[in-house]
Amino acid sequence: MKKRLKTRKKWLKIIVTILVVWLLGNAAINNDFPFSSLPFNFETVGDSHIIPASEEWNLIVVNRWNKMPEDYSVTLTESSNGEKVDSRIYPYLQEMFDAIRNEGIYPIVREGYRTEEYQ
């Protein structure tokens, strides 16, 4: 009985593995990965660390390979504890904090916006 159960489990693992490989292979052939809807194209990234700039203001990758855009500017709003955040997120941040406070949790903005010099 135990041997039969082990055999069934073994075959089930094999079938599931084959199914997963088939699904991933099919997705690769049709270029139908779940990540294909991201705002940048992985094919253009290649071996480089440079990521194409997004059209969205909230999706900017900044690191040693991807410098801050020259024309970037931000309007800041000061939170109750003195930390500054992007004014575009402030209403959503307050809405989220209000919902959390209603649950008895009192969040703070630990780190706000950092200038390029401070970063």
C-alpha cells in the first residue's frame, strides 16, 4: 500500500513538472510572460544595467548606472514629523495612514525624500 502511494506521488510530481515546463515553454515561444506588461522592455536591457526611462513619474530607476534625469524636479510636502515627501503621493499617504490609525496602529514617515546630494 505504501509503495503504491509513493509511486502515485512520484508520477504526480513528474506530471506536474512536465506541465510546468510545457506552460513556461509555451509562454516563452509566444512571448506571453506575465512581466511583458511592465513599462520597460527586458529585451532592450540585455547585459547592460541601464534601464530605459519610463513615461510614468513614479517609476524612475536611479542608481550608479541610471542617473537622475536632468530635468527632474519635485514639489515636497512636509509630514507631521518633519519628513518631506513628494506632494503627488501625500493625499494617498494620508489616506493609508488614516486607515491604519483606525486599526490602532500609528505609523510615521521614517525617511522622506532625499536630495541627490544627501543620497
